[in-house]
Amino acid sequence: LTASDRALHDHCYVHINITDANTHRPVFQSAHYSVSVNEDRPVGSTIVVISASDDDVGENARITYLLEDNLPQFRIDADSGAITLQAPLDYEDQVTYTLAITARDNGIPQKADTTY
């Protein structure tokens, strides 16, 4: 960059850093996951690990997982996507569960994907 008053002039260098825009949303590896679990599975055990990816970089690609429904039988690790059993299951009580799981990136604005 050069500045001049026609008699004198000076110049400096300007460095421009380009940052990643949050242009991509997280995408799950599968639109639906199907998992079979025995009713005697121990509380605290991992049932499944779900995963999403984001083609952005840095914070825009950092993914957080969450369960959309508050089901006391299940918990998801926000960082790893591991779903663990938090309460005993009883086949005679309930045969199936459908969990809505959302992956959100850390971009602005946030983008997300949901799987079941």
C-alpha cells in the first residue's frame, strides 16, 4: 500500500488472512442406524458410536452430538457420539426406541444434521 501527497510518499505491507467460512454442514455416515441390544445389557455399556463429518476446518468443523428427546435410558457423549445405556431395559415394557440424534458444528451460523 502506498500513500503520496505528490511530493512525498511512503508505503507499507498489508497482510490479509482469509478464514474458513462455515459453508458445510455436518453429515452423518448413515441416515438411520439400527442397533439390537439385549435387555440384560449392563448399565453404562456403550451401545453404538455414531459419527458425522464436516468438510469445514477448525471450529467450523468441530461437532457436538446431542439427543433431541430426553430418554432416561440413554445418554450420548457430546464429543465422541457414543451412546451408552443409563438404565436397565425391559423387553416386556418397551420393545423399541427411536432416538433423534443431532450433530451441530461450532460455526456461525451453526449448521446441523439429524439421524435416527
